[in-house]
Amino acid sequence: MKQYGAEFIGTFWLVLGGCGSAVLAAAFPNVGIGLLGVSLAFGLTVLTMAFAIGHISGCHLNPAVSIGLWAGGRFSADKLIPYIIAQVLGAIAAAAVLYVIASGTAGFDLGKGFASNGYGVHSPGGYSLLAALVCEVVMTAFFLIVIMGATDKRAPAGFAPIAIGLALTLIHLISIPVTNTSVNPARSTGVALFAGDWAIGQLWLFWAAPVAGAILGALVYRFIGEDKS
């Protein structure tokens, strides 16, 4: 239960920090943090939580990561569903807190998307379904390759949180214009439940693509990184 609680808290922090920066600070008058700031915020949530709870739960914070680590032989199948439930509940709780905060100003408008992920007319850059699908699969695949490589017993000890946090920052720098960056079904679900409408209608992609990408990335790492000594 401590592991599941850690995943709940960690995913809460990821969604509150990452999506919160997008909703509250990205375009704040005169001092908005923009795409770079939001990208860094997502990376910092993972980096800080990896140091805080990595020794408790492994700091997955993401159903796709848990599934990918299972596919890569790094995670037990019997913990998979409880981890995913804890992550999704943490994301929903964070989205609820963010909603209470964000709605405290007269200019709040759920119609702006509430940091939800989307494609087509709901993509920040108007990217197609195919572009969004490919982007999410590839980004999540490389995220898993970095995670598995950085946490490999042969990798330099103690630096994994930095590599993983910076990888997530880079992923956001690349893909925010395409899908608003998911690579995390829990993150997508939490805010979509509050945005409703199109965000829920397009949510399927932000489960299917990250999960497929995570499995792909894990299998790639098992092929190139397996220690046969």
C-alpha cells in the first residue's frame, strides 16, 4: 500500500506541476512561462519525485511506464493494475485541485482545454490524427528507452532521475505543438474528465499510443541492452 500511495502522490505532483504550469502560468500576462517553461515544469516534477519516492515505488507516475517496464521484464505483473489505478486516481485528484485554483479567477474558461491532449482541430498546431499517433508512440518509446537505460544496473548510479526528468522535458519541447504532449494516459485522463466534450472523445488515443510506444521502447531496450555476460 505504501508503494501505491507513493504512486498516487507522485502522479498528483506531476499533473499539478505540469498541467498546472500550462493552465496557470503558460500565458500569464507579461510573465508567461511559455512552451519552454511548461516543458521544464513536467521534467522537474518527475526529477523531484524520482528522488522523493523512487526508492519506495520506483516512481513510475504513468500507466504506460508501468506497462513498459513490465514488458521489459523490470516490473511484476501482479502490481500492474494497482499501480495504474493509483496513478489515474492521483491524476484526477490533482486535476480537481487545479480546477478549484484555476476557476478562482474571472477569466477562467474550460473551453480553452484545461491542458488536455488533442489532435486535429484540438491539436495546438492543428496536427492530424496520424501525426499525433506517430508522435505519441515514438516519444513514449524513447522515454522508456531512457528510463530502462538510466536505471540499468550498469548505468552510473544516482543519475537516473536527472536523465529521466530531462528526457521528459525534451519530449515536451518536441511534442507540445503536436498533441500538447501526453506520453502518460493518467495525465491525459485527469484533465480530460474536467474538460469533458472533445477531450474525453479523443482520450482513447492518449491511452493507446503511449501504451504501444512504451511496449515498443521496452522491447527495443531489451534487444540492444540485454546483458548477456
